Amino acid sequence: MTDYSEFIQPDTGQDATIISLVDREGFEDWLAAQPQTLRSAAQAQNFDGAADSFAILPQQDGDGFSVAAGVSSTEKLGHWCLARLAEQLPPGTYRLRESSAGPAIVGWMLGHYRFDRFVSEPDPKGRRILLINQPGRIADAALQASGMAMVRDLVNCPPADMGPPMMEAEARRIAKAHGGDVDVVSGDKLEQGYPLIHAVGKAASREFAPRLIELKWGDERHPRIAIIGKGVAFDSGGLDIKSATGMRLMKKDMGGAAHALALAEMVMAAKLPVRLHMLVPAVENAIAGNAFRPGDIIKSRKGITVEIDNTDAEGRLILADAMTGALESEPELVIDFATLTGAARVALGPDLPPLFANDDELREGILAAGREVEDPLWPLPLWEPYEDMLSSDIADTANSGGRFAGAITAALFLQKFASADVPWAHIDTFAWRPAAKPGRPKGGEALGLRAVFGYLAKKFPAR
């Protein structure tokens, strides 16, 4: 795995190429202060100080060059304002002329991210090292970058290479690296103990058989937290089969599990004083003669009976049983990540996951942490009048609420398996970026990961 800390180094006076930051407001003054040769070079490259643009400028004396880079504001650098430089500058060592990079080192690190595992001849990556005068920032930034890269790697993998066994292997890797323990429930024990998880995954091949993956770590004396991630390795829609277009990106339907795995490793690597319980219900929603059917009624681990209105509303089923299992250990809080509904994308688009919570402090804390690290979420309500949409004539609840308010009714379904006495947050993440941005290539993406980690790190500060 890439060590993202290698792209940022303490500034001890090494030789380095200078980067001057410019914004639109100060561009004319900056340009007027430059010698004619540099003005001409900047103008020849159509450099006007726009964010994410840059110009290579010749040295006035001797070999080499300097860089003029446009940012939104030179007063306050954002996390992503240097990412394009890390993607496109010539390999080498750089330092900012007058500014502290601050949080922008995260974007610099992730400007080096590539997913080239399946490329026969990967492009040479090159290394662009940024020197900074705040070396204490490096470890935290590298932790954030590594967590995001892990989510991207897992989501970008083809479905045949990221089935339930591979998610289990990833959990075991993390546990081994940080002194955790992994338990896996499968086979008859899964069918008897977690019937909703078993029902969703039972049509898959034996190789991709369903399972509940549990990772436990930390001191029993510390507050217990549960992190749950939806691990649908591939979602055909089941017997309510998706269209070809709808199925094309369904390798990303384990994006919730990717977030949970990455967050678990971040918590362990940061040594937060918590007793961590991570749960990933890992399944493939496949089609076969034994697939669960529309109209089936399944009794959940909690005892709630669920009428299957739509087999493509399967993620909430596996989360429901996982949440019941998590609450049996009496956690202080529960957070789940899931690529749960297309309705969330219709409402808020690909970049802004909705956040649902049954606790004001938890909701506001995650939102505030997200704003701080430029990992935004948006609150949506657990609107109780919509519970009627989940009614069933012959069971305790249906699994789907129909066309209206799909993200809310999915969250309301999950709330039936939560506890009113335990703070719970549900993040309906997309886990995908349909168009590239600096430091954020098209493909798998971590959305909500750094917000939740920031919240946990503040609530449970490392000692």
C-alpha cells in the first residue's frame, strides 16, 4: 500500500522548486510585480490566477523553474487547492514561497492516488514532494489520505475480486496489523442467527456465500462504539432485477463496507480510546432458484417480521440484522454507512451524502466535523409520518416504502432496528465520483469517512 506520508517532508532547507500562490483578487498585483519575462511566460500559458490553474515560470538566473499556482483564496487554503499540482507538476521537491500548506497537504498526498491494479502498463507515477514547516501535521494527513485511498481501492475493484471472502480477508488484514480479532458467522449459524443477511445472500455461489464479518479491538474498559457497513459485493437487484444500466456500477454496492473497514483502521491506527465493534454483513444479491422472492416474509434477528416488497431493497435488510447484533453488545453509539438509495442521489447529488440521526449531538457533531475537513453531509429527517409507507397487511413491516421519499423511508426502516436509547447515525453515501476533480479521480470515493473520523477523534481524543 502507498505510504502517503512520503509525499510530505519537513522543511530543513533542502533544495526545492518554489511555488507562489495567487488568487483572482490579487492576480493583477502579482503579475505587475513580476519581471517582463515571467509576465510573458504566465500570459503565454493563459494563467490568470484561477483556482486549480498553474504556470511554469523560468528562473531569472540559472537553470530550473518556479511555479505560480491559482487558489480560491491565499488567506485560507482548502484541503484540495494543491491537489492538481501534485497530479501534474514535474516530479521533484517543492515548497510554498510564503504560505503554510495547512490542510492542503491531504490533497497533495491524494494527488498521487492511482488505481492501476488491473492496468497492464501503468503510467509512471513520479513523486512530487512538498516541504512544510509544520511536520506535526503529516501523520494526521497521511491517516486521512490512506483511509480515503483504501475506500477507493476497495470500491474500484471488480466484483469478482471483491466478494464476501475478500471483504473478510481485508478485515483480517486490518485486525492483524493492529491487534484486533475477527469473527465470521456463516452457513447454518448465519441462517439461524441472522436470517435477513442469509436470505439476501443465499442465492450466490458457494464461493461468495453470505457472512457477517465482525472485527473487535480495544480495551474493554473504554466506551464501546459500533460501526456497520453495507457489504453487498454485487447487486443484481435479485428477482426484481435491475436494468443493465442500473447494474453497471453495482460493484460499488459494498461502498458502505469499504467505509466501515477504512474507518475501523483509522480508529485503530490513531489509537482512539474506544472499544471498537465493526460489523460488515457481506453478501452478493444474486439470482438463482433459491433467491428470496417478492412477497416472502422473513423473521429478522430482532423478531420483527419483514414482508419483501422489493428484492432490490436488500441493503437495509442486511443492515437491520447487523444493527441488532451490534446493539446486543450495548454500544455507546452506532454509526452505519451504506450505498442505500438512489433517492439520496436524486435529492442531493453525488457529492453530498444525507445524514440521518436519532440524536442531536451526534448529528451536529458529525456535520461540524465534516465542515472542518471539507467532507460535507446534509441532514435529512427521520420523518415519522412516512412510516405508513412501510406498512404491510400481513407482516410487521415491508422492506420498501415505494417511490416517494426513498432515502427517508429506508432510514425509517433501519430505525425500527435501532434503539431509542443509543445514539445512531446513518449515512447514505454514494461511494462513487462520476467526474474527476483535483485529487479525486473518477471512481470509488470516500464520502463521509473523514467527517465521522473527525467526530470520533474529538469525542474520544487519543491520550
